[in-house]
Amino acid sequence: MSDVAPAPRNGRRVDVDGVWKAYAKGIFVVRDVSFVLNPGEFLTLLGPSGSGKTTTLMMIAGFETPSRGRIRVDGRDIAADPPDRRNFGIVFQGYALFPHMSVLDNVAFPLRMKGVGMRARQRRAAEMLEKVELGALASRRPHQLSSGQQQRVALARALIFAPDALLLDEPLGALDRKLREQLQSEIKAIQRRVGVSVLLVTHDQDEAMSMSDRIAVMADGEILQIGSPADVYLHPATPFVAGFLGETNLLPGTCRGVEDGHVVVEFRNGELGRARIPRFGSRPAAGDPVLASIRPERMRILRADEAADSCMEGRVVSCAFLGRHARYVIDAGHHVVVVTTAWSETAALAAGTPVRLGWLSEDAQSLLDRDGRA
Amino acid sequence: MAPSDLTATPAPRRLGRGLLFVACAPILVLLVVPSLIIVPMALTKGNLIQFPPIWISVHSFADYLGDPNWVDSTLLSFKVSALAVTIGGFTGGAAAIAMHGRLFPGRNLVSGLILSPIVVPVIVLALGDYLLLAPLQLIGSWVAIAALHAMLVTPYVFISVQTSLAVGLSTALVRSARSLGAGRLAVLRFVYWPAIRPGLLAGAALGFAVSFDEVVLALFMQGATTVTLPVRMFTAIEYDLTPKIAASASLFIALAVLGLLVQGLGARGRGAA
């Protein structure tokens, strides 16, 4: 009982160190994953399904055993602890509230498991429910609540025993977009109020961008890049990261060397262009296959008198009106390029119109095309 | 079905329902009438079970309740069924929990083995059990009858608990309890128990019915003081055709109706929860 502090703590440092996981011999679903969850930090494991992010979370929670590697909390290896002896608050997809218990009993459950007496745990559960503004619904059953309220109960239940960290396993995965955005800000607000560290697993890049202090992008069991949302968006380390976070044009070509601090790329249509040297990924050398990543909102359709650092000729294939902006698909010979521009009815370009595309060197990111994964 | 639904039903649907009723009615009659015909037969004035009865007397009920042999058999049947359901509820429930969400080699074999008492002809079971238990001097033991009945009850409980678990229990629920500090026993109590309770009750009720009117095993295992009610009825039909048979059969029907009522109320309670 002494280990249940009444006041919320900021969580502990969780160290995931060189963790591998294989379900069958030699087939790894998690490969050499390492990261640190710092006290009070909001870290997101972002990746498509099958990228190993949930398996990683479940190994931290204790429901899966790593094949190799260590997981430490404040320096102590927790490999031998079963899930109920680890001190993580977990929120599952669908929330997994106990259907036969009242909201109050759900929130008091962790304290009951720790041997806190009936009165003390009910009082503290009621306090916790006040914190998430559900005090009035304490005697309801979970199925009588909206999904937003259920999420708050799940958070209250996961936070009441002052966990070392909060682990969120796609908690918003099954909800519609509008509700999801609302609940994202709720999670964020509660996290700030309590000051707990959070490890979120999601496949939704908007969710990751809007909530996280840092994002670890995962694919095929590996962490490809870990950094702030701005870093991974603006300075992707691999073509996959560039494509997974937001839409991008990945134009294949060959590196023709470095000039004035920029990589010179020869594209398949023979034109030359410039792009930034990668800040985080491998630096391409002359002769290497590379991809230039240019976001649709950074690619421009040039007027006759306009100039840009790099240019490319093309022809409009289609134009779609998306409300705030227009989305053009342009055939630039060997490359199909997507461009979004501010919508203007008079300037709308018909299919077949020849155009000149251009971009600033600072808006293009060169990426080593190591295995053609784009 | 609300009346407004019926008025809103288009004509072809109504015709379909009518045809369905016409097709089902004879089957319903065939199923129910033989069960119900036994009740008037118990009200005969005569000393033989017959149809139509000689109206009207309740002496068969008085005879039935006044005959210590018949009363003992009735009490024995309750005792045997209660023990059988207790054992079968435990084994069937435990098996369903143990196999829930687990994949292991031979899983289908194990589950087939648990279900086999439903499939294997009871007469084969009875003969095998007789040959096995006779040398052990267990023929005539009511506990032995209950144990064999428990084997019949187990698959019913197993199936209905399995269904309850599939509906009411997810891996996330178990994992969430574990992460909140629940050890294995606490998970059993707070997660599994509420989830299996409806299935356990339904399976136990069905199992009780199966055990209470089981005649073949009980016939093979009977001793001088361990004649269950169905066995006594069976013997009486062979020898004296007393209307006590009809009187005790009416008891069976009353029990069945009670069981259906309990189940119906239970289902309604679950629906409201």
C-alpha cells in the first residue's frame, strides 16, 4: 500500500533496449527496437498494422516476452515481473471496462487489487472521477455511458494507482473522425493535468502529430526514425517515413553529387533538380539512387514569368476541387506528380494544359533509395 | 412483436407467416400432446394407467406420495441430479475456461472427448461402465450414478459456458484486469466468473434435466435402495401399470415448465441489465 502515492507522480523512465520478438523461429515481428520514454513525456509508436508497434507495447506491459533485449524501469530490469506486478496503466481499444461493475467500482478496482480498504478506495475513486468530470455518473454501468465518457473512465482507472507510465493501445481506433479529435484533446488535457508519461500506439499520423512530444515511426518491426513531429515531418530519414507522414511526391533519380550544400538529382526524364541533404538519414553520394520527396503543397505550378530553384515540364492529367484547395495530378514524363494549390476558378487548368513545375531546394528532401521501398 | 409491426407487414410476408404456422402446428402438436396427455391419465379413478381415463380422482397422487418406495426414488433422483450437476458444472466450466482462447495441438481432440458422451450411445456407455464398476463393488452406489451422470452433464455445461465466454469475454478484458494488478485468481473471480455465470446456469439447468430423467445408466447401476424415479417408472410400466407412473410423470412436466420459466426470466433479466 505504501507504494501507492496519493499525489500523482511524473512517471518513471522506461528504457527499451535492443528488443527483438519472434513468434516462430527466425521470423521477427520486432527487430532491435530501442527507445527511452522520459518522465512526463508523450511518445507515440506510429506505424501501419503489422509494424510491430502493438507487440512492442505488449512486451512493455508484460503480455509478451521479448526474444532478446531488455526493458527497464528506472534502471531495473522488469523481465521477471508478471503484468500484475508491473506498474503500468493501460487503456485498450474499446476500453475493456468491466461490464458488470459500476463506474466507481471500475475505477476503484486497481486499489482493491492492492488491498486498499473499501472506504478509502471508494473515496479515492470518487475523487479521481471528479478529476475527469464524471463524478455524477459514478453509479452507472459502463454500457450506459457514451464512448467519450467510457474513455475517461478507462483513463481514470489507469491513472488512479499512479502508474509508472500510461500505455495507450489504439484507444481511438474504432471511432469516427470528429469524436476522435475531441478525445485526443481530452487525453492530452488529462495527461498535462496529471503529468504522467504516455506511450501511445497508433496508425493514425494526425493523431501522432497532434498529441506527441516525440514520434517513433515503425515499419516491418523496426524503428525507422524517432524525433519531434516537426523533425519526422520536415526531415524524414527514409522514403517510408516521408510517405507515411502526410502525402508526398517521391521522385526517383540518381545523385549527381553535392553542390552548394544541396544534392543534385538527375530525374528519369533527364531533368536536373536540387534537394536538401538529409538531416537524419544516410547522405547520398554521386551515383547513388535517390528519391526527392516534395510535399504537394510545396510543389508549385509556375507562371510564365516565375522562376524556381528546380523545374520540370509536365501536362495536367486531372484537377479536383477540394474546397480549400485544388489538387492537380500532373504527368511529368516518367513521373506522376501531385500538386495542391489555392483554389481559384479563373486560374483552373484544364486537362492537357502544359505546365512548368517548380520547387525551392529547401522544400525538397533527398533520400537514399536503399531498397526501393517508397 | 409489437402490434404496429404486424399491421405494417406487407401481405406476402403475412402469407409467409401463415404458411409457416400451418407447417409448424402439426410438429408442435406431435411434440406437446404426448407430454400433456399424461396429466389427465393421472386423474383416473381406476387402478391401471389408461386413456381415456375414468374421471375423476386424485388417488394416484395420494398413492404416489404415500408409497415410501416412490418417495425414496424421487428424493434419490433429486440427490443424484444435484450432485451430478455440481460435478458436471465444475468440470464443464473449468474445461471451457481452460480452453478459452488457447490454441494447442490436439485441441479438437480434447474438445471432441469432452463432447463424446452426447454422441456415444448411452447403452454402450452403460454396459462399459457396468463392466468397469461391478468388480469395484460400486453397483448400487448413488454416488456412482451421480458421477456417471456428471459425465453426461459436462458437455452441456461446457458448450454453454464456451458460448458465454465467446460473447462476454475478450482478451483485452483479461489483460486490462492483469495490468490493474489482478493476479490469476482475481481474474477468475472478477472477469471470468461474471462472464460465465449465465452460461453456467443455463448449462446446469439443462444438465439437471438430462440427469433427472436419465434411465439407461441408472438402470444398469441400480441397487436395492438406489432406484431412481425414471427407473422405478420404467419397471412399473413393465409390471403393474399403476397410475402412480402418470402422477410422477406430471411432476416431471411441472419441473420442466418451472425450468423454462426460470430460463425465460433469466433471459429477460440479462436483457435488461
